[in-house]
Amino acid sequence: MNVSPDLEGRVADWLDARATADGSDRVLAAALEEVSHVRQERAPSSSRLRRVARPMVMAAALAVALVVVAVTAIPPVPETASARVTGVWPVESDVAFTADLPSDASNDLYWRAASYDTWSSADRGWRSSVEASTSVPAGSSIVDVADEPMRSAGMSEIAVTISPRLDSTVVVAPGIPAVVDQATVVETMGPGGPLVQVSLSRPATSYRVTGLGGSQTSVSATDLMTAGTDYPDDVRTRYAQAPAASELGAASMAFLGAARASSRDDPYDLAAEIVEAFHDPGFTYDVDTRDIDCRGDGFTECFLRTKRGYCMYFATAMIMLLRHEGIPARIVMGFLPGERVESTVTVRTHDAHAWVEVFFPGWGWIAFDPTPRDGASRLAPGPTP
């Protein structure tokens, strides 16, 4: 096997462009370090050994690179309690999972996988502020070990069978996962705290999960407009903290001022106005943002100045703007509805998505999708508690 220096460089550059899954940067760094070692390696004195050894070592390095390719091709639903914003977003058509739905299930179910509360401008990523793990037996209640505010009435419930096609144990569900027919590990923000994500205790070819709140048909705009701002102290403390001073700037304040001027004096209308503004043609959905020069601006300020990005850009900016106004909001990672044929939905890598949940007293978390992709609606029909 002969590998040219040009190929080495192209492999390294391509891998860097594909580093989209959380944690893949560390794997990528190891692979590139291995390639670097190969480049610098002193060959044995024997010319015959030199001809044999270098291709073998280079092959090993590229094998590591191929492992990284496999890792970074997985949709960015992280296996750990963090999710970084990277330069590219997946566009592959690999099947992530299939879901068998009840015949009367909605066609526009979003697939929820994880949520986070804390944004770091320095790390360009989301994480859970405190992490705790609880083992839950098959068929037992997951919501009993997580503090997720639920509305007292109008909660929809849907049971689906998920067949994963990628090497991931993270449970996806149409809404908050309430019960899984297999043993799981439930990650929360501290013991008994808000839900981060649910994972199977061991890999499986399929599992059955019941989701809560996968449809918002029972919630009207009037309900949310009149919900008020009497937020629980823990919700306000965790999800409405003001962004760092470096996060917002002149472009952010101008955008927020225009949104406030166009909305009524209530959190729902401001959130809906931000979504509508992001869906304006002035903003561009772009899966490759490596050429954007932020010029030292904070993440949200850079996005609102350049008006380019993919779903994590739109969702993060919306959350920062709402939190600046004291409105609790969080990010959710998961998947768009996918393609349905009869009762089976096929969800692919390029359906990986991030959206926003906003807290409303008496109603809990309500989903909004600010990303202008495929006609996303003002009030997302996807997962909400």
C-alpha cells in the first residue's frame, strides 16, 4: 500500500471538516497525531525494510482515520452531557433509525434525544450543569426520577418501536421518554433534577418507548400568551440566567429591540417573533460555517451579524436572546420527523436537528423551531413536556 503525502493531507483536512459529533474532536486529534508521527518517523536503515515498514505504518494511521470517519458520520446526538457547535453539520443520508408508529400518529413528530441548560461561549457548546445517573429497570417510570415540570392536563402520550441503525444507545422518543421496555440509564442535572438524556443499558436491535407531549395540538397561542411569568425558582435560576457580556453586542441588541417592538408584552409573542424573524430570507441556513470570521464577537453576536448557520446557531441565539429578557429557555438535540411510509418512519443522518424549548407556567416546556429549514413551523409540533 503506497500512500502519498498529498493523500495524507487530504485525509487530515477531510476529517477536520467531518468533526461534527460531540467528543469526536478528541478522537480526531488522536488520529491526526498518529498521522503526524508517521510523517516524522525515521525509517529503518535497510532500504528493503523502509519500503515495507512505512506503508504498513501509514496504513495503520489511515485505519485510525477511517475509525474517526465512522465516528464523525454519526449524527450529533452526543453520548455525553455536552454538545459542541462545530464548523459543519451532517448531510449524509445514512439511516439513523426507523420508527414504527400507531396508525393515527402525527406525521410531524420531532424525535427528542437530549437537552442542555448551560452555554459556554469559550467552548462553543452546551452542557448540563450537574450530571447524575440513575439506573431504571425495564418498564419502570423514567419521569419519576427526573424533575420535568408537566402540565396537569392535555398531555399526549404515544408509544413507538425504535430500531437503531447506528451504534448508539441514546433513546430517541416523540417527546419526553416516560417508559422504555428495556433497562436504561437516566442522566439528569443532579439527583432527581431535569432530564438530560436516556440511554439503553446495553445495545439493542429495537426498543419500545412511550413519549409524553409529542404533540402540541392541545396548546393554543392564547394559553401561552396568558401563562404569565411566575416561574419556579429552580427553573428561573437554571434556564433564565443572563448571557455573558461578551455573548451579545450591537447586532444582537438591534435584533432584540426590533423583535420587542413587533411583539406584545408577553414571552410567547416575543419567542414567536424571534422565530418569524429568523425565518426571514435575510437569514441563511448553511451547514458549512468554517469560513465565517467572527472578528472576536461572541457566538450570538457573530451569528446575528453574519446571519448564517445551521440549527444550533439559530437555536443558541434564540435562547441567549430570551434569557437576556429573563425568559427560561433550553436547547434540545434530536431529529426532524423523517420520511413516513404507511406506519414506518425512516430518520436519516441529515435529519439531525436542534431546537428550543421555552418554559410557560402551567404548561411546562413548549418547543419552538427557529431554523428556516424545510418550512419549519412557528410553534414546532415536536417534543414538549
